[in-house]
Amino acid sequence: MSGSSQHGQPMPRVDGRSKVTGRARYAAEQVHANLAHARLVTSRIARGQVSSIDTSAAEAAGAKLILTHLNSEKLVPITAAYPAGRAQTSFLPMESAEVRYAGQPVALVVADTPELADHAASLVEIDYIEASHETELATQIERARKTKGSKDVVKGDVDAAFAASPVKIVATYRTATEHHNAMERFSTTAFWENGQLIVHEATQWLSGMRAHLAERFGISQDRVRVISPFVGGGFGSKALPMPHTALTAVAAKRLGRPVKLIVSREQMFTVGGYRPESVSRVRLGASKDGRLTAYSHDYFTPASRSDPAAMPGVESPAVLYASPALRGRDRFVDLDVNHPGPMRAPAEMPSVFALESAIDELAHSLGMDPVAFRLKNDAGPHDPVSGLPFSSRSLARCWTRGAELFGWSERPLAPRSLIDGDWLVGWGCGASLYPVYVGPSSVRMRLSGDGSLLVQLAGQDLGTGLYTVVAGAAAEMLGIAADRIRVEMGDSELPFGSMAAGSRSTASVVPAVRRAAERVRGRLLAAATQGSGPLAGETTGNLAIRDGNVVSTVPGDAATEAIAAILERIPRGAIEETGEFVPAGLPSDRLSGVYKGSEGAMGPVVEKAWAMYSFGAQFVEVRIHRLTGIIRVPRAVGVFGAGRIANPRTAHSQLMGGMIWGLSSGLFEATRLDHRYGRYVNANLAEYPIPVCADIGSIQVEMLDETDHARDVNPSGMKGVGELSVVGTGAAIANAVFHATGRRVRHIPITIEDVLDAL
Ligand code: MOS
């Protein structure tokens, strides 16, 4: 952890105690009188029609309501999925007999108890007329097309530059389908009260969910309230409204009582978004002395038949290296699958795996050290695509510092030259980067007579530490101890407080907290100088707040007075202020749209001004057992430049967590489809491998001091750390596997089977 004074205080989580003691109430823990319980029944086929539904056994067992396409409501259609709209998919399951993916909701069964709902759901008999389906990217890749979601980049004539390059790499890289599987499953508790729809659901986007539900039911947004104080992990899966939420609200309306739906772990794999698999065709050219001359990247990934654009890939990796010619193309293949969605660095994790693997291959062909090659070709202070200056870019420093921490200078260039008994040892590296997004936000603050402070905003903390960051920013500004500060979030009726996605919450919310705190502070200091108190006659410029006391900063004068005493002089004994932040350049119509539930943020490229990205360098050691092929990662080092760090303690946890997930993507995670049926074969936590503690060795994280210059857009100078460090780990592992064995594996996850015959 960086001990730098530039960063904020390493505060422990203010919500930690309530979580470990069970006092924090998650969405599914809401207690309501007369609550009914719902379960989903999902499709076993990947494409076709529901031909008949027999609900008699379920009804006989006590089901109070069985919603299907035959009796459910036709709500207002969704015109577009995210990012054009806000929903995870524009498809409306259960509004017709149509089935578009395996695991699609086809019935919602409601009963008086969870056990009865489970039992009744198991008794619903559904028959289908099956149509042929396509779920395999590899066999359908030639159907790939450019859509509105493609973020193609181009500079120079890459084909000519590649043809003229004396040293070349042509390779195809693949990443697997992954599912988020947050500890807290999806759930919705919905009820209607005086015409208002109230929904308890874990969400990363309160205003998006509110707008979505208002739109679907054709009611105004003030008749929808979404409550989500705690989110038990999201990683993107809880960013976008999914179909089951509105269906639960329909059931609640129909029954006139609160209904709670809990999605099963198996259904978690099919009712929402996921990281789609990807295929990257990469061509790199270089001069003989190791200068990159051409970079071409064709990125293929699934979309769905419902929505043509999914998760793009090529925009971010294009800013890593200086290449006189480059071209990136995003191409989507519509398959008979549920629509993919955002998952922690959705564009960057898979595409950077490809580029950072190819860069390693190129360095190897040139006989160059991979770090030296990267430093030589670093894009430097300007974005190679837009030509704009980076608001800050410490990537070269990250490489140098990381290499030092890791001991990289001891690395022999030749693969398969580090051997320790029965273990082949390899050292590999990979770059991290993630765009900076900053959006509008607002907070309300109330300083009470007892010196306690309440901060309220419709923000969402999905375990990332936003409660703590907000408390820390307020404490820093007002000199109030963190235990006197209470932060309330997660209610759509509070002032708008940013979407919790795209690693943007901290940079978006902190400026609003500061603005509100500045106003509170100004009024407090003004009050301190009034009347007949010890500070009467002082000017506010001579005063500061320290540890909850107003202190004179004039040397020799030790007059202090508690905030409480000052507040007695203020009408009503409390100070209430709001603070609003709008990044410079955000069009005013976008601002009102954001408050009403559309997405709107600045970044990563702010026209005519800045290119904004966070960067990092990762190093890993792998050890591969000569006889069994077991792959271990005893140590990893990550050095990151993400601007000013709000809270080094929670940021460290974010960055370390991202590296662990990167390692997990590199060696463990994959959701496998059986293409004969279009169904996942490992839709459970027993067969979807993730690392356990024994799989994780030493993870060293360092955050560099870094000043960000985009102050009008991003006044806190904080760049976001939520997604950054999951990017680059997979390539570092693949590159280390090559260094250990001489075997180049061009996909992740890498398993024993990939290396066994190379040992
Ligand atoms: Mo994140 S994948 O932007 O919720």
C-alpha cells in the first residue's frame, strides 16, 4: 500500500460492522406482512415456442398465481437494450410463446411460502415446439457484422504498414464465457402502495431501474421507488434491469400483496447478462530494431437475436502503444443466447488479453525483453488514436516500479530456463488499462446540533467502498470524525448519486460531497465568528475545523469551540446543504436525462481536451509441475496509476480483488455450452471453477502518486479502480506459461490439458 500523503486516509469500511454482524439488510431480507414468494420456471430449449403449459398440479399443490405468457400482462415494450436504452435486453419473455434462449423465464409461480413456491414451480409442465438454434461463435463467426455498438478505431493504412513490416505476428486469441455469480443472488421484492410501485432489489443503477419500471408500466417516475441500500456484489450483473423485476411487479399487482422472487443459483446463469466469449484476430508488425509499425485487431463476440450490439473490445487497447498504423474492428455475431452484458472491464479484459499476448510473442520474436519492448513502444503522453493528451498516464512508471518490486531484472530471456526441482517456473507480464468516466451527481448533507453529520445520495455501494469513500471525503472537508458521520445511500428518492458502473462512482460523487461540505463549512465558520463566543470578531479565513472543533489558525491563538456550541447560534440548530457536480462539457440535455435514468458521463475521450485512462503493469510468476501439469501462481505484483486514491485501504482491496479475478479468468473460469442443446453444462458453483484461498499466493499492490490534469472534467483527480486490475492478468499468466514451458497458449482459461504434452 502506498504511504503517500497525496492519497486520502486509509479508512476502514464504515459499513463493515453492519455487514459482518448481519445488521445490514439486503434486498431479499426485507420482511413484509402477507408476503408471497415467487420462483421462476425457465426454458429447457434454446429456441422455439412454448406449445402447452399444464399448471393443474402446481395449483393443486397451493400455488396462488402462475404467470405465463397466456395470462401475464403486455407491458410497454422496450425500444432498445443498453447502451441505447437501459434494459439488459429488449426481449420480453412471457409476453409471447416465443423462446429465444435456454434458461429464459417461461413462468413465475407464486405461493405463500418459499417451500411451497419451490414445490409448485417443480410441478409446472411445459411442452415446446423446438426450432434449430445456433449458439457456437466459432462456427458462426463469418456471419459477424458491424453494428451500432462497434467502436472501430483506425489510423493510417494498417494493411500496407503490415505488409511492409520485416517482423510479423499473426495470431488468434480466445477468451471464455464467464458469469459473475455475486454472493448475493438476484432477487426482487415488489409491492404497490397507493398506486406507487416499491421495489427492493440490489442494483448498481437506481435511476435506471426506476426509469425502466416507470416506462414498462406506463407510469411517471415519481410513482416508482427503488430501494437498494446494500448490494452483495454486482460486477456489472446488477447494472441493468432484467426481465424478472417487472414480472414480479406484475405478480404483486395481480395478487394485491408483496411478492418476493429469489432467483436460483442455476438461473443466475441465464436470466441476466454475462461476459460473452471472444475471438481476437491480431496482426502486429515491427521493425528489426523493435519498433511497432502495425497493429490490427479484429474482435468477434456474440450478441443475441434480440439485440444486435453487445460488448465491444477494440477501443481501449488501441491507446497502449505507439503504432504509426492501427485498426480495430468490433464485429458481433447474433446467436440464440440470452443477451450478453457488462462484466468487470467488459471491453478491456478479453481484448487486452489478446493484444498483450501478441506483444509478448512479438518481443520474443525480436529477442527483446517484454518490458523493454513495451517501454520502447509506449504511446507516451498523447492518445495515439485521438491525438489528445492523456489527462495522466503513468504506465511507463508502473512498468519500471513493478519490474523493481518483482525482481524482473533476474529473468532469463529464454523460455524454459527457470527450473526448480519438479517445477518449471515462468515470469510474465501484462498491461492494465481502463477508461475514466465521470458523471454528474448530487448529495444532501445535514450537520446536527450534536455534531453528527448525515450525508444522503442515491448512490450504490456494491461492496466497492462508496459508503466509506463518501464518509472519508466529508470527514476530510469538515474535520469531523468518521464515527460521527452517517451515510445513507441506495434509495431512488434521495438526490441522484451516480450509476455504479464503469468505475465512475468515486470520481463522480466525491466532487458533489466536497461542494456540499464546502457550503456547510462556510456556514459553520461564519457562525463561529458571530455573536459573543470566543471566536467572535475573527474572520472565517483564520478558522479551520479539526476533529470537530473550530480552531483558530492564527499562531498563538488557541481558541476552540465545539461545533455543537456554534450550531446553537444557528436557527433550527442544524445546517442543511446540497452539493451538485456536473463535469465540464456535459450537455445540459444529457444532464436532465441522467437524472431521469439515462446514462451520461464524460470519458474516456473528451473532445478537444483529454484522453482519460487509468493504467497499470502486472507481473506474475507461474510454477508448472513437470509431471502433473498443475499450474500455480505463487506471486503477483501490480502497480497502478489511478490518480489520487480516495481511500488507499478500500482501493487496495479493489485492485487486489481485480487481480485475483484476473488470475481466475486466466486459469479457472469458463461457462461451457453444450451446443447440441444450447445449454450451459456447468451452471452451478460446483462445476464453475473459481480459485479458493489455496490458489492465491502473494498479491502485491502498489498505487503510484499521480496527478490528473483533467481538472474541469474530473476535479477530484481520482480515476477509478473498480475494473482496472482485472485487465492484463490473464495475458501475464499466459506469457508466464510460455516463459515456463515454451508452449504458447492463445486462450484463457489455461488448464492442465493445455500444457501437459509440452512438459
Ligand atoms: Mo461494471 S462491468 O461497468 O458494472
